[in-house]
Amino acid sequence: MANRQIVLEQLPQGKLMPEHFRLVEGERPTPGDGEVLLRTRYISLDAANRAWMQGATYRAALAAGDVMAGGAVAEVVESRSPNLAPGDMVFADTGWQEYAALPGGRLQKLPDFKPVTHLISVYGVAGLTAYFGLLECGKPQPGETVVVSAAAGSVGSLVGQIAKIKGCKVVGIAGGSEKCAWLTEELGFDAAVDYKAGDVRRAVRAACPDGIDVYFDNVGGDIFEACLFNMKNFGRIACCGAVSQYDGTAPPHGPRGVPGLIVTKRLTLRGFIVSDFDDKRDQALAELKSWVESGKLKVLEDVIEGLENAPVALVGLLAGENRGKRMVKVS
């Protein structure tokens, strides 16, 4: 049987374009001893997909000709592993293809949460990243001011809501007046800053006149700098990503104020990835689930139909098209 795949035809030198990818038909793999055959259901689209094209990160770099890498919720259709049975759902690095054969010992059966898409968004990497990055790295206290960049995205939209649940004042930074209105009117943020509307540092200061206690950084670059200059003494910065620097040429300079402001304001900066907190995963999922079911946490998902549309969908994500978690429905 055929296995449709999206291959990274060439590594982009500037901005990522749909023509950097190609749809091909490969052979459906056969699982070996200890492996499972997975049918990809929903592929997660993330800014990190673009970062992998620039070099090794917490995973190996991508090369031209590779099946495009990416995590997905997938269903076990054939098992030669004692860990998993047909019908089980897992989250796995399947890549952008319909079928993948992977070692069963490295995979964990996902809980039977519905809808299945929530296993990629609020109960997946996006939700766990928001939860651990804010609560374990940012450590917000009731009454403190929390600022989050890329606030309308998959992680940022959840970070802001969790901070509100914890009793904080929340300011989101997003691109465009529509997204900013959505943050305040639909998600309950106290204020929103449109980074496309002018002087971000001044706008952040106006929204946070007493300074920022916790900044959750998804973008790096000039927005990181704007928030750095508005941090309170002993503030905390959770460094999650740098989407402003993944696509296209590198910025001309790093954020000014480093390390000077970090020293004088006695700031704590912590970088993290979600797997750092695997030992607390069950507790996080239980709390996220209770918030979703009680209506305290709204989940927005942006589902694109069809494997063949994944390249266009990723390019759009990097341009900030999406609200909430963007994913591609494969089957």
C-alpha cells in the first residue's frame, strides 16, 4: 500500500515557502520486532518545525530530501510490541506522512480524552508547555502582572488564561487589532498590545505601569527587549521560543539590556522544554482537564484538512495567521 509523504525538497535560505516541500508516494512501512505501525491522524504544526531546518536543537537538524519532521497524534493499526495494541492512540514523531513504523517501547498510550484534537492542543505539547512554563518557570503569584507574547497562538492563549485562573493581571502581545480584541473580549485578558501598531516598549509600559513580574517569551527579538526594559526587580522570564528569529535572516543585534538589566534588576531567566517536567505530567493533565470541563479554560483549535495542505499551513502559522493551536487532519 502507498504512503503519502511530504518531503523537505530544499532547505530555505530566506523565508519558508510552500515550494520548499514536495508531496511524494512512498511504500507503507512494515513494523519490525518490537515496533508498531501508526496511522497519522492529526499533525501538530509548531514554530519549532522551522527551527529544525536551521540546525540541531533538542533534536537532529533536517536535511534536504528528508520526510518533514513533526509530531502527531496517531493510531496503532498493527503492533509487534507488548506495550501497545491496535486502536491505541499515541503522540509520536511520525513526520509528515500517512504511516510510520516506530519502536513501541518509546511510545506511551494517550488517555481517552475527547475530542481527539485536544490531545494535540490543551492536553498535548501546547497545553503542557503553557502549564509548566508559566507555573514552574514563571512562578506567578496572585496579584502579579504577567505578560505573554504571541498571545493569540497555541501556547500564549493558554498561558494568559492560566495566569488569570491563578489571580494575575494579564497582558497579551499579539499582531493586529482583531487578535488583541479577541484576547480581551473572549479570553479575559486585562489588556492587549498590538506589536504592529508602533512603539511596543511604550505600549507595554502603558499597559503595565507598575512593571512586569512574569514575562512568558515566545518570540525573542525586539519584543523580548521591550519587556526586558519593563521588568520589575526580581522578575522572572520563561523563555519558551523565538519565533521572530526562525524564519528569514537573523536580526541585526541581540536584545539590548543583556546582561546589564538582568544584573541590575536581579532577574531570573529560564529556558525549558516540556519534557523537563515529565514526572509532573499526570498532575498537569488532571488540572488542565478540570479547568476545561469547568469552562475556566477555553480551547481554540485551527484544523486544516489534508496532508497536502501542511506546507501552506506551516507557512501561514509562521506569518501569524492562526488563533489557537494549528494542526493538520490527515485521516
